[in-house]
Amino acid sequence: MGLLDYFRSTRNESAAIAKERLQILVAHERAERNKPDYLPMLQKELLEVIRKYVNVGQDAITVTMEQDENREILELNVVLPDEGGERRLRRKRV
Amino acid sequence: MARIIVVTSGKGGVGKTTTSAAFATGLALRGFRTAVIDFDVGLRNLDLIMGCERRVVYDFVNVINQEANLNQALIRDKRCDNLFILPASQTRDKESLTHEGVERVLKELSETFDYIVCDSPAGIERGATLAMYFADDAIVVTNPEVSSVRDSDRMLGILASKSRRAETGAEPIKEYLLLTRYSPQRVKLGEMLSVDDVQEILSLHLLGVIPESKAVLNASNAGTPVILDEKSDAGKAYLDVVRRYLGENVPHRFIEVEKKGFISRLFRG
């Protein structure tokens, strides 16, 4: 440290902020990238099938894919309309 | 059989063309017959950086459209016998590059060259994706700055999925990180991402660090690849990069703040 550094009260630490932001962003974008590209189509077709039987909205269904070390999880989440509030139908496949 | 190297980045202005020119010249200086191709159709600049802009007669698109043969379009470098430049077309649009056309030109070049360096345009459109599609190796040029690092990571995803090697199930493209415009002083002050930070985020093999240097603008002003300015820091750094690429074990330089004399040390660590 030089003499002048001693008097510098505010040190600029913006690089640390940049690193943290990038780590979060890159991890998120890599997860997105590894999703199979059939997911939107699957979601659309599933919605069509469900709507044959139940009157649900366009956004009533979400399909997500997650991955850990030894398995892939396809998660399907359907929100069904109900008089007393919302009922959820949820299925998981390993 | 030539080895095909793509110089890519996603983001513009990080030093792809400077790197392509320096790296190709470096390979040629080491005795390898090297061709460097400008894939930036419509915005060609490699000719200017290489100092051969007034010798362009035919270009890459002419060869693809079979309006000229390769020997007519390749420009032999005046400083280095082993080095040839294939300029991009300035008047055609980006759609002029076809998959089959690029494949045919690369195949023909492969018969007589040792290395083919593909200077990719910025972005992820056709020129960029075709520049990387046939590659064996990729040099990902990155600045220590958030948008450049993010774009580099995006390019890594494309290299891993949309290349010939990925699609045919061959051994994946070898990816190398080249960090450019690096300022050790600013890193020390905590103002700039360090080499270690960028490597930690991208997890790539580090091919080299090119310091922010006046020599780069001086070289492009003159139309001389900066690697020929052997006395400059950037020139030395590029020479190291070529040696490392060819398998030599060369320690990294220009990543620490230079030692200074007593007076400057008194005022700034």
C-alpha cells in the first residue's frame, strides 16, 4: 500500500459486485439453456388435453425441468378452478 | 488436413479481429501455412487491420458463388510468406454465406494449409454461427467486463450445441479463454474483474491475457498486426499466446502490476 492509499477513505469495490452478479446470471442462463426444447410444445399439447375435460385458463399449466447429479425431474403443475378457491393437481415424475 | 480455429466473442469491440490478425500472423511466423478468413460480410475490417485493404480484388462470397477461385481471392501477406488473407465481401448481405459454400471453401483450404483462422463477426447471426460451425478449436475473446463475460458464456453454449463436432458426436471443440484489454492496475484497485474471477465464472482454459495497450491502436493505425510489434506488451503477450497454443509451457505475464521505482511506490502501491 502506498502512502496515498492510506488516505483514500472510499475504495472502489465494483469488481466484487460485478463478479457476484455474473455468477448468479450465468448459473441461471446455463440452467435455461440445458432445458430440452420440446417443453413449450409439451406444455401447449397438455393444455389442449386438459381443456377437453376441465375449463382452465391459458396459463393454468406450467412445465419445468430440473436436473441434479443423478436424475432429471419433469414437473407438471396444473391449477384447477374451484368454487371454494383453487385446487391444485400436481404430478411428479422421476 | 488443416486445423480450423474460430475467434469468437458474441459481443462486439472486444478484440476479435485484432486477435485473429495477431494469432494468424504468429502461426505463420512459426512456419505454418496459415489462412485467415473474415466472416463479417458487409462490415469487413480484417483487411484493414492486416494492411491489405488496397489489394482486395475478389472476396469470400465471390469464391462461394464460384465467381472466382481461391487462388484469385487469397491475398498473400507482404511480411510473411506463409500467411494468406481471405477478405469478406463489403457489398453483399449476410445471407450470402451458405453452409455448403463455407464448407466447400474450408475443405479446399484444408488441403494445402496447416491452420485456418476464422474471424467471427459479433452477434449470433449467420456469419457468426457459420464461422464456428466447422471449428476444431475456439478462442473466446473476452474483456473483463460484465456484458462481455455474459456473451462469452452464451457463445460457449452455442459452441457446445450448434457445431459440426457437436452434431456428429465427435470430440468437442477445444475452447480457450483469451482475456483482452486487461488492466492490472484497475484489478488491484478492485475496479475490474480479475483473471481468476473471469476463469471462475467461465471455467475455461486460459490461453493468455492481453493487457490494455497503446500498441494495439498504433498497430491498427498502421495496418500491422500487433504481434509484429515485438517490443510492445501486447505484441509479447500475443507471441506467448501462439506458443501456448502450440503446446509450449509459457508462464502468464502482464497480470500483475509492474514493479515501480521508489518515487512512484511512495505515492501508489
